[in-house]
Amino acid sequence: MKAVLCKSLDGPSNLRLETLPDPEPSANEVVVSVEACALNFFDTLITRGKYQFKPDLPFSPGGEIAGHILKVGSEVDGWDPGDRVTAYIGWGGAREKAVVSADRLVSVPPAVSMEAASGTSITYGTAIHGLRDRAGLQPGEWVAVLGASGGAGLAAVELAAAMKARVIAVASSEEKLEVCRRHGAEQTVNYHTTDLKSALRELTDGHGVDVVYDCVGGDSTEAALRAMAWGGRFLVVGFASGDIPKIPLNLLLLKGCAAIGVFWGESVRRDPAGHRANMERVLDWVATGALKARVDRTYPLAGAVEALQMIEQRKAVGKIVLTTA
């Protein structure tokens, strides 16, 4: 089989497409024919050894996949060859065949394409875990999404809108904000041309933002925190800006608000059944059109370097997906 391999921690530019032996499943595993593998910002970090997980070399990037089951292990129950599945696997997805633990599998409805399904686990999985499980988002609440036009942010915009919240999308250009409006944002803020704190307060008629979904970090974090409503919840999702901000803790006291970590990957490990239930809901919403699961571009496995450079250069609007067809 063909596989994209990272053999040194020098970043995406040194990835290589090579041939490996076909894998075999152990008792509790399946082999999936990978038809689509979605890429994420953390793939640019893991290929440099700068992510919290550091797999042994060589490895394939790509933490989420979709395809058909080829083989099942001797102790696997409830799954059969030919089943359409998606899975979050951490890394190892950028290849034609992948071994997956059976408890990681989620069924893909017939109405959902493999390209769309491959990009739901991390972005929508994180969004529904953060907004529903961690923040307890309620209909009618104001949600500000920082970095709203990227894969993670756009998923949060869509999910918050599907949950009947009022969404303010924050991004760096009018082009990106227009995409956010098409995906459910009620209001938008260009943080390059507008003071973020003032804009969030004004758009909520002085009420402030009930929930902030921050997958960017950097300078926008404190400004959004200062615009929070009393009793708000600030979701710490990630640091795509590369800057982990230091915030004045007195702001949490003065606003009676909470800063809440959203470590989705660990939650999947600790509660696989809860993750599966969340993803079944997400994929049902994708099947009915309530969520669009936007795929920006697809690349063949041989285009993995270019695909990751698109993400690293902040040119992606939605998901970037590798396909094996």
C-alpha cells in the first residue's frame, strides 16, 4: 500500500510517499480501506515534534479517516467488511489502509460522502464536546467563535447555530467572514479592522458574550474575555496563532465567568461511548443538511505536502482532505 511518511521532524515539506506492506488487524482491530483522510493544523506541528503527542518515526500524519472496513479481528463484534466508517486515530491516516481499534469506529450514513465524513471527527467532535458537554450551551445564548473561518472554527459556527445559539464569527477578512455567514453566523467581526472587545459588547447590546470558543489564542483571547457576560464560559480549545496567552485571572472573578479546557482527544480516550454518541448526532445533522461539513479542497496522497502548506499558510476555508481514489 501507499503511505505518506514523516521520517524526520523537519515539517511537512519533508514528507515522502512510499510503499509499505499491507497491515493485518489484531483481535480487537479492523483494517479500513482509507478513502479520505482529513488534515488539521496539528498535523503541521506533529511533523515538527511540537505537538503534545510525539509518535515514533516513521509515521503518517492524518488523525481522522473515512472508508470501508476490509478486515475484522477475531474478537470484533458489530462490524463487518464493507461497513462505511469514520474514525479518529490520532495519526497514521495518510495511507491507503489503516488499522483501527474497533471502539474508535463510527458508522457513516449513506447520504454522507467519505470526504465530508473524514473531516467531522476532530472539528465537529471538538465543537460538540466543547459547546454541549463543557459549556452547556443553551438556545439564544451569544457565542463568539475566534478563528471562525478555519476548519475548527467553522464547525463551531455551524454547530452553535444548529443548537439555536446566536453566533458571532471573528476572522481576519471579509471573504472569510462571508463564508461564516453562509454557515450560520448571525454577526461578524473583522479583528484586523475593528476593536474586538468593543465590537462584541456592541453586537450583544451590552450584554456580553455568553460563550467564547477560542481555537486561536494570541492577542484576541484577552479582548474576548473582557467582553464576556456575567456567568460566561470561555472555552480554551487551541492555539493556532502559536501564542499561548497569559490572562489576568481577576477578569474571571469580576465577571463571575469560567475558563474551561476542551481537551477533546483525551475525552475520546476516557469516554469512547460518549464520543460515539456525539458523532452519531453530528453525522445525522450532516446527512440532513443541518451541518454542511465544508471541504475546501481535496488532494491525492502525493499532494500531502501542498495540502499541509495550505493549512500552515492559513489559506484553508474549511477542511483539507487527502483522497486515495
